[in-house]
Amino acid sequence: MTRLGDLERAVMDVLWDAAPAASGGVTVREVADALDGRELAYTTVMTVLDRLAGKGMVQREREGRAWRYRPAATREAHIAQLMLEALDLGGSRDAALVRFARSVTGTEADVLRAALGAEAGATVDDGPAGRVENPRPGRPALDEATDR
């Protein structure tokens, strides 16, 4: 996953914020106008969008002489991927996960529990062996023991 610089992040924020309303994407001019407090040249915004397209962060489609840009993934998907990459930086993924789990608020812990419970419920096979299917290759299957 690509880490974003400050200006790239600001441009992606504009695209992510516009995504629901502008399913066809936004133009360079629209992005530049949304970044009006930064006083950036049109060509600077165009270059950033072109680089983001090259990195696979945005998709673009030709409309007349202009391009329309939209995010390749949601903000949440991008953040989740960054979190997974951060877990891979350390020596012990388990230790990092435990430390993270201890740092979340009660409400955030409830959200995590619900997500893990839903994942565990979706992976349990009620067959005779009572085995747990793993829909996530390379990652441990979730079961009630990991939901605690």
C-alpha cells in the first residue's frame, strides 16, 4: 500500500469526501477548488492526481479533454491496509495486536468484538467435525477462542 504525503492525503481526502455524491469522479479543477485554502496551481493538482493514478490510488476516466478522478478504494479500506502493514513492521504481530486492543476505548472495543463475532459466525462450519473454515488464506481462522 502506498503511504501518502501531505498534499497527496489532502487530494485523497477531497476525492473520498466527494465519492458518494460524485460517482463519476471529479475533475482537476474541482479538486483544486476544494483545496482553495492551499493556493495551489492547477498544474500542481494535476501532477498529484497523475501520480496518485500511477500509484493505483485513484482511477481516472477521460471526459472530453479532461480526466475525471475517483478513489480506487474507500478511505476505510486504505486505513485498514495501512494498519495491516504496520502490524508487519514489528517482530510480534500478536504483541502489537494486544497492545492495540488495550488502547482502544470501550465503544471501539465493542465495535471490534462485534466484527470478530460476525466473522467467527460466518466461518463456522456446522458439519460433523465442527471445523472452522478459513476464508482468509495466510491468516488464522477466527473462532470463539480468538474472539475474546
